[in-house]
Amino acid sequence: MQAEKRLELGLEQLAIDISEQKQQKLLDYLQLMIKWNKAYNLTSIRELDSMVIRHVLDSLSILPFINNSPVLDVGTGAGLPGIPLAICLPDCQFVLLDSNGKKTRFLTQCKIDLKLENVDIIHSRVEDYQPGYGFEIITCRAFAALNTILDRTQHLLTSTTRVLAMKGKDELPDLIGGYEQLAQHSLQVPWLEEDRQLIEICRSN
């Protein structure tokens, strides 16, 4: 299936209504990834149709849960889920953080080429990142084990922060002390066989 059609049908299945301009921007992002992947090894997925499913639609499956900002995408890698979310939510502010310099250089180019004024790129280890403010939402897709994420981001959480962790069914341990699970959602990603879960976590009162 052509990538454009795959994206259009996938967005329809996810009940995401965005303009053709934003759809094109999502495809332009994947083309940038393909171009830079040759030198920077950003992803093991090399085929555009699969990238639409595994990168864009998978990332956008959590779009309904992004209802305020600023949003911090920890261990964003090639910009997932941060870039697809930022393209679809231009009124929300996103900070994309990664410790890999090659990946943050790629993301800086994406920000320029895609004209993403609502995105900031930070090259840092998360435990060293001191922005001077907290985040309303922290997203993480493939960064680390859940409790490791909570441990390393604890200085960035406020009393209202929600951590949205995208995990497989077998990656759901008991939470470390000081945190509680608000909800667990089954993510229905079109054409994706794997079981995907979204875990919503906050600080314990």
C-alpha cells in the first residue's frame, strides 16, 4: 500500500482528523528519517510503509491523552512519539530530550525543515537535565524500564505531572514507592500485531 494511503486510512481508524498539510508533514518527517538513517542509524525499520505504521501511527495512538503542555519526550531517539505529536498539536509545546548527539542533530534538522516552532531539542542525559520548570506530561516510548524512567525523571515531575509510558504487555512491573498508576489503556494501533499499552502514572499524594 502507498504510504500516503496507509497514513490516511490509519488516521481514520484512530479517529484522528488532521489537515492534508499535516499529513504531508508527517510523511516529510519519515523521508528525512530515511535520508539521515543511512549515516546515523536512526531506526532499523527501513521501509516507508512499515515506518508509517510502527513510527507514526504507533506514536499518534496516544494523541487523545495529550491534553496540556509542556510535554517532555524522554529518550526521544529519532523523535518518537514527540515529532508526530508536535506536528498534530501545534498549540502544545514539546521538549525532545536524548543523550545521543547524532539523534539530536537529526531532530534539530527536522525542527528547521518541518518548521516546528513548538519543539525544543535538548541533548542531555535525563538525570542531568535541569530546565528550571516542571512538565505537565512526560512521554516515553522505548527509553528504559518503567521504574528506571520514574527514578530518572523524578526531579522533573510536579504534583500535576502525568507520565505516559508506552509499553508492551510484558513490561508492567510494580511501581517504585512514591508513584501510583492512574490508568492503563490498551492502544489499538492499525496493522500492528504487538500488544501495546499506555500506562498513566503520577506522584502519590
